[in-house]
Amino acid sequence: MKIFAWIGKYKYLILILLLISYLSLSENNLFLSIKLKKEIKKLEKENQQLLNKNEQIKKINQEINKNKDAMELYMREYYFLKKENEEIFRIIYVDDNEK
């Protein structure tokens, strides 16, 4: 009878402890849920950055396809292509701190 009296006296405390243990040990625990929400936010931000980068690349591609001079400039700058009988010098700057 003392056990039932003790359970009746601390029933809310026991209930809270059971709820906390369920939330922390179950398959759908609270800590995992919070961690996954943070991961989702991080991935959504990364996705948005990639979409922005994709839009920039599409704009560059459209400009290159419209304008032949823009294509030549792009190929020269990024792929270091050159015309016949032409020499190209690449200058790489080095900071004094990196030495």
C-alpha cells in the first residue's frame, strides 16, 4: 500500500520522467529531430546558393551564345586559348607573406 501511496503522491513527477525518457530514447527523439532540422536548413541554404550560381552560369552562357566576341573573351580568360602566331604571358603575383 505504501507503493501506491507513493505513486499517487508523485504521479506527475513520474509522468514527466517517463515523457522525457520517451522523447530522448525513442525512434523519434527530440535531439535527433533538432539535429535534422538544422541539417535541413543548412542544405536548403546550400541549395539556394547553387541555384543562384546556376542562374549566373545560365546568363553567362546566353551572353556567350549571343555574342561571338564575348565567347572569345571568355575562352581566353578561363581556358587560356590563343590565336595562331600569338603569345600569351601569365603573370602570377605572390605576396611577400607567403614566402
